[in-house]
Amino acid sequence: MIDLRLLREDPDRVRASQRARGEDVALVDALLSADERRRSSGVRFDELRAEQKQLGKLIPKASPDEKAELLKRAEQLKTDVRAADTERDAADTETQELLLRLGNLVHPDVPVGGEEDFVTLETHGTIRDFGAEGFEPRDHLELGQLLGAIDVERGAKVSGSRFYFLTGVGALLELALVNAAIAQASAAGFTPMLTPALVRPQSMAGTGFLGQAAQDVYHLDKDDLYLVGTSEVPLAAYHMDEIIDADKLPLRYAGFSPCFRREAGSHGKDTRGIFRVHQFDKVEMFSYVAPEDSQAEHQRLLAWEKQWLESLELPFRVIDVASGDLGSSAARKYDCEAWIPTQGKYRELTSTSDCTEFQSRRLSIRFRDGKQVKPLATLNGTLCAVPRTIVAILENHQLADGSVRVPEVLRPYLGGREVLEPVSR
């Protein structure tokens, strides 16, 4: 959530942020009104309680005539205090509910607009000319079937659409990717973490995934637990309700977990293969830093993502995501999109978001800097979303006979294998 003091002092900035997101601007005024009622009812309650206490001291000393009048006033005060307390609680509840609906403040340099209004910041690698090489590229599913690596038919039989099996060399390729990604993260100073896939509502809400993203989340009604769509959620909630000493920052974690997404609203999109699925594994980077360091940390996370994609020898571009395409927690987000040959376009492989103090305020995570205790900043960055990375590797590194060249960074994790060979031709 945002700082209420900032809302009071500069409501136009918050309105502009809401407008840039394409969200309800009227929410800002409703929140200002609720906050004013909360504060005024709090003052009223305090004044009445003070009078009540003062009256309690006067009654024992009063004459019989004065005492009767004072007791009458005390009875009225009792009613008024109860009413003021109820009003204060109601206004506070409304303020908190409205505050939780408000997105993070969009960074002023973020391009304004919808999904297609991103700005391309840089491109890396060379897109292969398969025509010049003399063959038509196969898509990842055909390659995966040739290699005995992907089985979507049995995935659908067992679990339904958008589920899959990684088999044989496909399973080994996932394990190689995960191990290589964790090795890179560990070398960069991240603490490896295996995180829970089920979290409580306060963890999911605290990271901002029960707002605009709620329709994409799986909920277990009987247990009131949520399946995470990313290990960002348990990593953010890891220090919930804690105060961290400033000299321990930055804290950096690399979480590996299964991820679950309903993919609501994606009907008919990417239905072939394993690009858009309901369950997948991912290595996620997560950082806790002092607020003044968040923008620099954001650049570091992006640099680690670029290092990873370059090590996989993939052509990709980096985009500055437009305001209307940001998640509610992100003040700014960069995506790295890899070239997918058979689609003839770049597709998102990794993303990194600067969430500033938004999540830490919701989760009550603070740091102690001298005598001050204040919210810190949180950031997240995908290092390896496994299925999409497999898609990009198979399509970009395929050879004419259906085999696939293994990037050097993965070879030590695949027994030195340089090429993945078809199991049938």
C-alpha cells in the first residue's frame, strides 16, 4: 500500500498514477474522505475519553447536588464514547479496505499506455535466418515430441488442457536449467530457497495478488490457502511482521517453486505446446533493500536476467513495460522477451519489478536505521521460468534434422551433452 501521508500531501500525484494505470481515479477521493473521517472520529473519541476520565476524578469530590448532575453527564459520555469508538473503527476499516485497492505509485519515467505501448530499451543477439540455412524451423512442440521431451496429450488426459509432462531429456533439461540458474544466483550472492507452494490469505494479499490478479489465482476453499503463481509471494512474506537491521541489507533470495496460474482471459491464446500453462516451475530472485537503493537494485536484477539469457545464447530484447500493463505492486517493470522463430516475434521470458515500499507496508516489514524504524523496498525478478525457456531453447538452437544444440552453460548439467538427439526420425 502507499503512504497515507503522501496521499494527503500530494493527492494529484496519486490521481495521475491511477489514471496512468487505467484504474479508478475516484478511489483517491473516496480514500481521502474515509481517511478524514477516520482521523476526525479518532480525535472526537480521544476528546470524549479525556472528558470521561476527568469526570471520573470529579465525581467522588462533588456535593450531592453536583454529583447527580455529573453522573447524568457520565452516563451520556458513556454512550457518546461507545458511538465515537464505533465510528472510528468503521472509518478505519473503510480506509484500510480502500487503501488495499489502490495500486503502487507509477514511476514518472514509465511509458504511459496499455500493453502495446512499451518502450524497447535494447536488443541482444542475432536472429537466425533459417531460410538461408536451408530449412523451415519446427515449433517447440514438434521438436519436443521428436526428442521424446514433451507430452501434452497425456498431460491433457491426466489433468486437462494446458498441462503437460516433461519426459526423458525434457525432464533432464528442466533440471539442468534450474541448477544452472541457481548456480548463477548463488554466485551473485543470493541465498537459495525452496519455498511453500501454499500460502495464507494475508501472504497473498500482502504481495498484491488478491486485487487485479485475483481471477488468476487458485484457492483451496476448505483450507483457505492459495496456490502461489510465483515464489515472489512466499519470499515477500518470509519476513512478514519483522524488523530487520539496516546493516543486514540487502537481503537477496533465489526461490525455486512450482507455480500455478488459472490463465484467466487467455482462452484461445498460446494453446499449442507449453508456452502458456497452468503449472510450471520457476527460479525467482527477490531482494529487500533500503528504499533509496531500490532503483539501483532494479538495474542489478535486470543485469542478472540479461546475463542468464546471454548465457543461454538466446536473441532477446528488453522493454520498459507501460503503465497500464503493470501489476498493482510494481512501480516500474522491465521484461526480457526472447525471439520465438516460429511465432516471428519476441515473447516474455523474464520480468523484474521494483515494488518500492508497497509490499513491505502491507506485510509490515520494516528496517531499523539508527533510531528510525521504517518500511523497506522489495523487488522481484524472474531468473528462469522453465517451460518458456525450454520453448526458446528448442526453437532457437534447433538443427535441420530435428536435433537441438545445447548451450554451453547447460552442458555440465547434462553430462557434457552437446546435442539433444531425436528419439525417432
